[in-house]
Amino acid sequence: MTARAITVISGTSAPDADDTVTLAHDRRHRRRMAMTSDAGQPFVLDLPDAIALRDGDVLALDDGSHVRVVAEAESVLEITAPDTDTLVRIAWHIGNRHLAAELHADHIVIASDHVIADMVTGLGGTATLAERPFQPEGGAYSGHGH
């Protein structure tokens, strides 16, 4: 019988894990899904509600084991601007397009998109292609799912 991940444990209370599962950001917002750990063990994510899994969250399986979620490195744009006003204007345009965004004091990170990169440049910013984990905001109504 395949084990089921039935609970998500976040933050400092997360226990040590027996295994990991590496997922891109678009595969980390789920309720039910067949998964395979990085060590090759199949399990089923089986939660009562859809949840946005974050890098470092631990899935508690019904067999007593624990699997740590690892955010997969993916192609992203790191967006900067010469001043705060320009960065805020760019953030507004990104939000107006309902794009998932990771927000920082001095830059914004979004999934790689050449059309948006051109828009950012046109607005006075810089969009630099990078390969790294992507942790976008959870949204005003979805929270982080925890």
C-alpha cells in the first residue's frame, strides 16, 4: 500500500526528514497528487485542502515517515530598478497581469517570460535571467496555506 502524506509541518517545529521531494513552484500548490520522493519512494499527497507547499515544509506520512519539500531551481527573472518609484511601478504592472511574484525590498522575482522582460526594460528596470528556487507570495485570499 502506498503511503499518504496527510499533514504539512512548517517552520521551526518541522521534524527531521527521512527523504526529500523536489518540486517547481507550479507543482507545490496541491491537495491530492501522486508523488515520488528524491530517493524513488512513491507516495500520495492527500490533504484536506489545497495548500501552497514552501521550501523546507515537511510532509508527515501515515506510515510515520517524513519528507522535506525542496524548491526546485527554475528559470526566473530577477527584476531590479534604479529607484523605488520605478520598482513599485513595475510591481504594479506585474500584479495587474496576475503573475506570481516573489517580493524583496530591492527586487522582484517572477517566472522567466521574455514578454514581461521587455515590459520591465520599457518601464526603466532590468530583468536578469537566473536559475534558482522560486518562492512567490501566496496571495491575499489564499495565504500560504498553513
